[in-house]
Amino acid sequence: MTMDTTKTAQRAIRAAVKAQQVPAGPVVEVRPTETGVHVVVLACGFPVVPREWAAWVDTPPSQRGDMPPALTTQAQAFCDAIIRAIQPALPGLSVTCDFSARAANPAGAETVKL
């Protein structure tokens, strides 16, 4: 997809934050895909139990394992809210979301602080 698609997704996310449909604070990376956009919610700034989050994020990726259950539940709810916010702005396109401990910064990705 184009940078316009990425910018549209960013505007939709920001509007959802202003409307309090998506919590403010997290940093997201919006990546264009062949069929739409993929949003990666980065660990920095996510409003969860700090001790659990820090322990998971600070563990080297090769040793990290699965996200703790409490974080998984919160992460899924946040991703669902992001998808609901973006989908109407990008009808017919794919919108996906997941979590990452660190930014990957692939080509075309835009990082946004909510």
C-alpha cells in the first residue's frame, strides 16, 4: 500500500485517541502491507503492570518466551480497539495489529506516540 494508506491509519488512530476509544500513551508503528496496514504496538509507554512488562521487555528476545497472560489480555484488547478505529477509514483493506518489545523500523514504517 501507499504512504497515504499509512497516513490515513495514523489519522484514524489519533481520532480514536481524542474520542477516548483508544487509550493515549502507547507508541505504535504503522507499517504498510501489500493489502493494507499492520500496526505494531510498542512496549514503551503501554499502560500495564510495570513490573511484569519491564521483566518481559528487558529479557533478551531469544529467552523472552510468550507474553505474560495479564499482558496478553490487555494487549489483545488494545489491538482490537486499534483495528476498530482504523477499519472504517480503510474499507476493504486489511488491518492487523500485534505487540512488540522494540521498534523494528522497517522501510515505510511510521512511528506515532498516542
